[in-house]
Amino acid sequence: MSLAARLVVVLVAWAALTAQREPVLVPEVSQSLIEVRQGFTGARLLLYGAVIDPEGAGGSGDYDIVVVLKGPTEPVRIREKARIAGIWMNAQDSDFRSAPSFFAVASSRPIGDIVDERTAAIYELGTEFIQLSPSGTIDPEEQARFARGLVELRRKQGLYQENPGGVRISEKVLYQARIDLPSNVTTGRYTAETFAIARGRVVASATARIEVVKAGLEGQVVTASQRFAFFYGLGAIALSLGMGWLAGRLFARG
Amino acid sequence: MDVYLPIANLSVNGLYIVLLGGLTGILSGLFGVGGGFLTTPLLIFYGIPPTVAAASAATQVTGASVSGVLAHSRRKGVDYRMGGVMVAGGMVGALIGAGLFSLLQRAGQIDVVISVLYVLMLGSIGSLMMREAIEALRPGLLGKAGPRVKKRRHHPLVASLPYRWRFYASGLYISPLAPLLLGMGVGVLTMLLGVGGGFLLVPAMLYILGMSGNVVVGTSLYQILFVTMVTTMTHALTTRAVDLVLAGLLLLGSVLGAQFGTQIAMKARPEYLRLALATLVLLIALRMLYGLGVAPDEIYTVERL
């Protein structure tokens, strides 16, 4: 056996051994399908699971858990108002190709205490690390300003959230995170990524999918307005004429 | 009562929306105005996207004007010929408005234009109403308030237009171009702002066209009815911003509110009501002016591409 071959065997064996010693994440989501129907005021999503340590429960395991829930991304244009001739109006704008419609981070401790900034940026652990893919050719300073504007706006709308302390770990094995989806969420496929982090390094990760759909009458209204716009318009006119006429009748009697 | 609005894509307190519709219903019961000029800005303050607010308010105004048109046509208070010309103008105006809407939307200035138009409109109506109400409450406070001799002749500009038609019910022999242009202007506003435009039409018909008073309100409602219908359809086809649930709640409110309006009108002194309405209108105008001139609610806005 040549030296090189021996080296390969050793490397493979080492990789296998360390892989075995890596903990495994078993994630679960309380709801994999969220239906937006009449009376929908938002949903509370429970993301929970276990970190299984090959060295046995309560072994060396001292993990932090970070959960990132991301909504479908979409291209957006951010406009910035400026005061022109005494009136606040939109002046500059900047485009981003992949702004998530929803973004929430929950962690067992503040992100800054868990990982360094580089790791946080790689795994998008925080609203300031969202990869927005700016397009166009304005300078990075300005892009950063627009990105901050977007994050701030969506944070106010409850669409971007950061919740340090939003993950509870019990017995060093079970974790549980709550993320609240507001009523103004976009429909589509959401991904929940869970990271187990030890000593500033991501040691395990897992992904779960959540589907948000408009269902029932609400879903039909949206479909109708998109696909049968003409008949939808007729329906709206008929509704207003009918109710107005009915009101007139009630008046005449009263 | 939480209600999810499928097109506006958010959940609102349904009671609030019904009350808002009720407020405009009361106004229509009291003063015979559609009240769209209050619905749109109040919906925007509540967090409804401006386009959805304008589109759904237009749908509500249709409902609010139906019973009015029926009542006025029963007592022959509608000049159909004049109304028809204005509706034709209004339809052209709505289409122009739709073009302007998408043009401004692409330029990113639709919100600013809507706000500026509202400030101008509400500011002028509000101060006129305030003046009228104060004069009624304190005669002689604002100088001479004696009944002015009504000018029965129409505006000289109208008289100079060529190709005259006879409008028997209005008692006019004028060019149809004048009401056509008037209808067009109001149609643009209906599309952009979701207002019926009665508060503009009525004085313009009285003082610019010189129509006889007994057909003015009925004819303006007739124009509003048809133009808001066209506007609803245009919005449904272009902006896709008509929210049926929102419009339904507003309509429910205005149906109930209109009943209240007539009852209140019989009991309370109209001067105080007018004063209250003027105050409300001016407050909204000031609030919008603040957003335009001093500090906007948000520096950044997001548009989905």
C-alpha cells in the first residue's frame, strides 16, 4: 500500500469517526400546512425537535439552537423618499432580486454570543445578514442603506423578526421555538432551517418545509380576481348595486 | 371581529371597517355626498394598501349612489341627456386615469400624487364647509353673509364652445363639450382616488354649467353611479386591487349608516353636523399634509417587481 493510499484510508476513517461523533438534529414542525381563510389573524408556528448526541444524552452536548424561518423570495424595488421642493416624494430606488417575504430568526441566546459575524453571515443568522442579491450598479454603501431600509420597514410590519431567547432547550436534548406569522404573510413555500451550534461552529442542521396557502372562500376570491378578472369585476359591481338597491328598498319602507 | 381581506392580504377589525362605511353612509344620508373622499384616506391610515383602498372605495360609492339615483329619478330629478354626456366623458376620464395610474406607479410617484390631490381637495372642501357652518351658527361673524343673488348664467367659457345641444331638463342650450370635459376630469379623479366626485360635480354643474338646481344632485349621482362602475371594472382588469370582502364590509356599513344619517338629520341641527364634518375633513387634510411636508410615515417603500 502506497503512502498516498494509506493516507486516504486514514482520512476516510477519520471522517467517518468524526461524522459519527457529530450530533444529529431531528426537527419537527407543529403545522406543515397553514391555511389562510376567513378570520385568519396570523399563526403561531411551533418548531421543535431533539439534538441526538452520539455520546449519549447529556454527554458533552452544550449546544445552541438557531431557527431561521424564511418565506418565498421575490424581486423588489425599494424606493427612498427625499424632500424635494418641500414635499416628501420618492427620489432614489434600488432593486433586490431575492428579498424574502418573511424572515424570522429565533435563537437560544443572542446570535452575537453564539457565533462570530462571518459564520452568522454565511448561514444568514440575523436580519442584517439576509442575502438580498442587489442588482444594478449603485455603490455598496447605498445598497446597504436601502437594505437597512427594507429590513426596518418589514420589521415594523412584523414580517422580519429577530428573537434572541426565542428557543428553549430542555435537558440539553429537546428544543422548542415559537415563531408568530402575522396575518399579512405572503403565500408560498416557507423553509425552516434549524442549526445546532457548538463552540461557534454549526455542527448540525436540518430543514423543514411549511406551505402557506389561501384556502376556502379567501382562496377562491384571489383566484377569481386573477383568472376571471372580468367576471370578478362584474361580481363586485353586482354586489354594490344589489346592496345599494336593497338599502333603497329599506329606506322606502322605513 | 377579525376579518381577513384576501386582496389587501391582511387581517383587519371588521367592525372598524363597517363603522367607517357607516360614517360615509351617514354623510350620504345627511348631505347627499358619496363619502368616498373620506373612505380612501381613512383606509390608508388603517394600513390598507393605497391601491386596494382606492379601488374598493370606488365599489362602495357605486352602492351608495344607487338608492339616490332611484329616488331622484322617481321625482324626475335626473337629466339623462346631460348625465349621458357626462358618463361618456367619465368613462374616457377613467381610462385616462388608469393610464396615469400605471404611469405614476412605474415612476413610483402614485402615493405622492394621491396625497397631494387629497390635501388640495379635502383642504378646499373642508374650509368651504367650515366657513359655511360658522356663518350659519354665527351670522355676520365672517363679514356679510346675506343671501347672494344666484348667478343663473353659465360661465362665459362654456358659452364660447361650439356645437350646442338642448338640455331640456337642465334648462340649457350649451355645447355638450362642457359637460363631457367636466365628466372626464371627475372620471380621472374617480380612478385615481376612489372618490365619486359629487362635491366637485355639484358646484361645477351649478356655477360653471349653470344647470337648474332641481336636477343637479340627481344628475351628478347618475354620473357617479356609472363612472364608479366603470372604475371598479377597470381596477378589476388592470390593478386587480378590488377587494370584495373589504367592499362588502364598507357597503354593509354605508347601508346601515345611511339609515342613521336620515334619522340624525331629522333630530340634530345641521349646522353642528356640518361643523363636525368640516373639522373631520380638515383634520384628515392636515394629517396628510403633515406626511407630505413634515415627516412621512415611512422613508422607504417596497414594490414587488
